[in-house]
Amino acid sequence: MKCSECGGTGKVEFPMMSMNGDEYTGEWEQHECEDCKGTGEVQTNEEWFCQLSTEEKAKWIAQQCKNTLNEYINEDALSRTNYKFWENWLKEIHE
């Protein structure tokens, strides 16, 4: 999907500051967008997950279960048992 930070251009603009950094020069400089790493596109977790092989999906799920067990009494771990947690996770930007 199109990156919301750069609007799909892969670049973001910042005001150019004077050498001592306290004054705007009236010009803008472009930098590579950090969110999409200059591609203009980002992936949701669901898009990332769907492109995995069955084996990779199974390994990832097993790792999440292991992480949850390691955090057993932790409130965050308990929230992972609710399907809404995973539904929201699937909609997040994949990093």
C-alpha cells in the first residue's frame, strides 16, 4: 500500500536551516522516507504474513506462542489470546 508518510513518493521534505541551525533559509531539502525506505510502498503485517510460505507461517506462529509462554503472567501476553489483538496486528504496518 502507498506510504502515508511520503504519499508514495519515497521522499520527504525538510526545511533547510542556516549553518548555525537557528534560521530557515527559505529552501527545502529532500530526504529518503524512513517509513518506506524510499520505495513509496509499505506492507501491512497481513500482507507480509500472506507472502510467507506455509512453513514460514508455522514457524512464525510457533515463535509467537513461545514468546507468549515466556511472558506467561504478563498482561501483554494475555492480550494475545484475544482475536482482536491479532486482527489489529494484521492491519499494522510491517517493519
